[in-house]
Amino acid sequence: MKNSSSTQPDTACATQPVSDNNPRCPVRMSIQVLGGKWKLLLLSYLFEAPRRYGELRRLVPDVTEKMLIQVLRELEADGLLTRTMHHQVPPRVDYALTEAGRQVRPVFDQLLSWGENYLAMSNEQ
């Protein structure tokens, strides 16, 4: 029987078959919202300050323009960032984190720490 006062998340959903799409599984939801090659990298630049589209394009030169637009739209649709269009010549678009996007920061910091430790262990081998 599950202890309802436990602070541990229910990870049973993580053991379900991949074909079983459980929308209430926090592990799957986290991967869906934050997964992919570019999302955390883009968020890392937005943690520092709001950015213009062109800035993000220059900061992540390996991403194609099509993919950058797609990922930014996904992050906006998931409520992690806002897109502000300034009607001027030339057009200007700014991206900034929402409160939900800022809440990713502690998770990102933990991943960064883990990555640094992992790299150090890999270099020792």
C-alpha cells in the first residue's frame, strides 16, 4: 500500500511499456516537455535574460532555423516561455521565461552539476 504522506514521487509509471502513453506520468511528462536536443540548451540562455530570436540563433548555431522555430513554439505551447512580437522595422521578437519556465532552473542546475561530475569521472578513466 502506498503511503500518501510520502514525499517520494510515484515512479511506477516509468516502468510501463513505452507504447502505453500515460499522460499522468510525471516522468513521461517531464521528458515530453523538456526532452530533445535543444530545449534545455535554449532554456539555459533564457535563464540569464530574455533574448531576441536573432540572439538565440547566434548562441546555438548548430540548430537549423526550422528546428529553432519549432522548439521555441513547443516551449511556448507548454507554457515555459512567452513570445513578444514588436511591430517595428525590422520586426523584433523577444522570448522570455514564464514562471513555469523559471521553475525549471533548479532542475537544470542539478543536471548541470551531474553533467560536470560525469565528465570528471569520464576523464579519469
